[in-house]
Amino acid sequence: MAKVYAQKRDAAHCAEYLRKSLDEGYKDIATAATDPAFKDVINDPVVQEVMVRVVPAEQKGSATHPGALKFPLCAYAQTRAARPLLQ
């Protein structure tokens, strides 16, 4: 269900189902970080609150921003980051 909501760009419901999956013991939630289906919601703060619970400790934090997650950006996010937002 989380993937369905991610594809609908519904971050709140996506996060809710990611959280439910995690609480029920689903082990592969971290794959959402690189799954293209989650590209539109993976950087949403609500989804990040859930994802921070599943990221291995060695992937947390960085020299530039302690506590930041080191999720690889999906292709869409990379292209958005490479160009300024349209006004």
C-alpha cells in the first residue's frame, strides 16, 4: 500500500503504511529509498520520519550536516537539484 500511495504522491498515507509495515516486522523498508516508485515522496519530511528508523547507523550523519540521511537521490531528484526551481 505504501508504494501505491507513493505513486499517487500522497506522502502522508505512504508514510503511514511504511510505518505500519515497519511495526509489523517488514524488513525491506529501506529499499523505498532507491525504488523509483517512491521518487516523489522519499524526501518529504513525513516519509523521512519513518525512513530514519530503518537506515543503518553507518548511513546516518555526514560531515556537512550531522544527522542527515544519506539516501541516494533518484534520477528525478538529481535533475531537480541540478537546476533552479521555476518561478
